[in-house]
Amino acid sequence: MKHNPYRPMGTVYGTLLNFQREHTLWAPRMNEAPYQAPPKAPVLYIKTANTFTPHGHAIALPDGVEAAEVNATLGLVAGDGGLPESCVLLNDVTVPHKSYYRPPVKFRCVDGFLGVGDALRTLAELGGLEALSALVLELRVNGVMRQRSPLAELVRDAAALWAEVNGFQSLQPGDVLMLGTDCLGDGARVLVHAGDAVEITTQGLSPLVNHFIRESA
């Protein structure tokens, strides 16, 4: 029987500044204009449907973009009643940029710029929502480990983030909420170029692999 890879059926939300290291690095700038204070609620953005790239497929770098940032994350998928039911590995790709509080759509929503794992795992299979804190996301480029992101280092863990987001908007069945992505020790992100292959793994979920190519004319 042919396998039908998972494809998000609702809205996909990303979360900024939800890893302790990055939050700490950005803390001195949070009181600057125009915001004047740290964010009191989760800072979200949307990955539009044109960004979805299945596991095993190529992600094209558009003309003028020499490198892209790749970010391992876990997405919580809403089931019936808007409750978190399952999860999926994601590779949140973006054009390098400096803005964080209001990330430009043109940098985050480039065609193909969200690698999507080919299968969901239910939270029950993984031991429940609280068990996600034991997972470590690993990101490899061309087989070389480039980043490890323990979910124990989230500012808001999976349960807290889901509850807080639902406090100001209702997540609908099929919606996906990414837990956030971590930076490297110096605040930078892992960069890839055309010809690179990226693999994201964690316990209990199938690996997510995408390779990068140059967009054809």
C-alpha cells in the first residue's frame, strides 16, 4: 500500500524566543524601542501552505539567496476539540534576517521553506504531553551533527505554550503549533547552501530529511 505523507491541514504557527538560551541573549534588547518591554505572551508567526515540503523532497533556494537558516522543531497538532493530539518533526527554514518580534513574511514564507515529517505520532504513543520535555532534537548537515536542542530548555514547555496560546486564540483541529527553535551558542543559526542535505531526528519519530538545491530559472 502506498504511503501518504502527512501534510498540515490547518494553520501552522511558529513560536519565537521559546528556548532559554536565545531568550537570554535577546533579553537586553527587549526594552528597546519600539517594544519597551519583554513580550508577555508567546510571539507567534505563520508558515503558509506554500512553504510545505514533504520528507525526502528538495527545498529550492531562490535566486539571490545564497544560504538559508535551518531550524529543528517539533509541531503539536490539534485534534478534535482543539486539544493537542499528535506531533511531527519540522524544519523551519528561513532567509537570514535580523528582525525577531515582527519577522517579515517574505523571509519566512518562501515557497518550500518548511520541511514536514512524513508521519504523525500521537502524544499517547510518546507518553503524553509532559513526556516531550525528555526529547532532544538533533540536526545534522551532510551527516555531521550541527545542533542539539533539548526540549527541557524551553521557556514555556509544550503544555504551558499550548494553554497560553489557547488563552487568546482557539486552535482548531488540524492546526499545528511549533514549540520554537533554538539558536547556536553565539546566537546564530545553522546555515545551509545548495547541495546540502539536512536530517532532523528525535526519539520516537521518523527522521525528517530534505536536501537543498538552487531554484531553476
